[in-house]
Amino acid sequence: MTAIDSLPPLREVIASHGLSARKSLGQNFLLDLNLTAKIARQAGDLSECDVLEIGPGPGGLTRGLLSEGARRVVAVEKDSRCLPALEEIAAAYPGRLEILQGDALEIDPLQHLTPPIRVAANLPYNVGTELLVRWLTPKDWPPYWQSLTLMFQREVAERIVAAPGSKAYGRLAILSQWRSEARIVLSLPPGAFTPPPKVSSAVIHVTALPEPRFPADPQVLSRVVAAAFNQRRKMLRAALKGVAPDIEDRLMAAGIKPTDRAETVSLEAFCALARAVAAG
């Protein structure tokens, strides 16, 4: 009998510990262990890696990560009600699961992790995008993580992988694709979750690149892209007038028409614009 077989079904765990999902915490639990194992496999070979998991809840994905061979899992959980259920998993996998109680936006888990590190999580809906942006914009690159395997609402996942010219294309696509490779690897219907959310979900897999696809100062690029997409319906000469007084000249220097709109501009062109702005 394997460790995962010795653990009670997740529905029993939820019932015995009174773990009804809380909307205020963005909780939607995945209870199908075949599905959580499938998500864990999308993270790749974990046998030589420590895995950071955010918002494990009753531990469906946690079980998947451990049963698929993760060297260690460090799970950050805000909801104290879930800790006894996670402790049961830790007991079944001695020395391989560390549980940190607290807010993932406030905890620095790095002191608990040993490289190589991967991140895998069914992210709480209310903090998912902010965590992704933090992982994509560290002070130093390459980041501490090799890859991110993350569950999002389908709409957010599509924004991450969007191409220029589409309505989903925006700041999140630029941040995700500038220094990493992002793709949707799995789609899940609302019925896969308890309680079922009102929207479909998708798993994305993001692999860190050794260096950016195109040279640009991260802070300048972030500022230019934020300004451009904050007023995405405006022509860039208007949307970016606060970035530089001679923004039309900078746009043309980057090969961008001042009358273009943000959603038509490629990642490469945005990086060229960031260089033109930084040149002063």
C-alpha cells in the first residue's frame, strides 16, 4: 500500500474537519485525486526538486505532488482549519511535507526551500494574479524557480498566453512572455471543483528562460506597458504622453506608429520602446 492509499478520501477529510470552502479566501477545492495527480505531472520530474505550493486547502494537489515523487513540498496555507488535514498528509510522507501557516503575500518561503525549486498550486482566485506578477518580476533574473504550474480562471490563463491583436493581450502577456515560456496545458470545467465556480479553469505551465527574449530595463518596460494598457483604447501618443514629453519621437525610434494602440504592439516592439525611453 502506498502512502496516498493510506489516507482517507478527500470528501471524508473535508467532512471530518468541517472544511467548507470559503469564498472570502477564494477557495475552490479539487477532490479528484486522479486529476490532482495529472496536474502534478504537468510540473515535470519533481524527484530532484523542492516544490512550493500556495493554498493547498485540504491537500488534494499536495497528495498529487508527493505521490508523483516530489523531493519535498513546502505548503503555505492561510486557513488554519486546513492544518490538521495537511498534518495527516505530512505524517503519511515523513520528512517530505512542511506546512507554513500564513498569507502567501507576506511569507518568504525561500529559507524553507532548497534549489532546484518549482512552484505548483491551485491558486486562490483572489491572490493568484498578484502572486504571478511577483514571480515574474523579481529583482534578479533568472528567478529562484525553474517553473510555475498554476491553476487560474480560464480567462486569466488566456491573458497570460495571449498574442498581439487579441482582446486578451495586455500587461500580463508581456510580463509572462518576456522572460519565460508560458502555455496552457490543461483545461478544467467548473464541475471539477467543490464548490463549482461560475467559470472554467485552466492550468498554465511557465518555464523561466535564462535571459529575456529582448533587452530592456525591467522597470522602464513595466512602466511603459502599464501606461499603454491602462488606456488601451487610446492611441499610444496619447496613452504614453506622461512617460516622456517627446513620446512620438521615441515611438517612431522604436518602429511604432504613434497612432497605434497598445494591443497591436508586439513584445519585441515594447522592449524597443523601453530602450528608447531609457535612452533619455
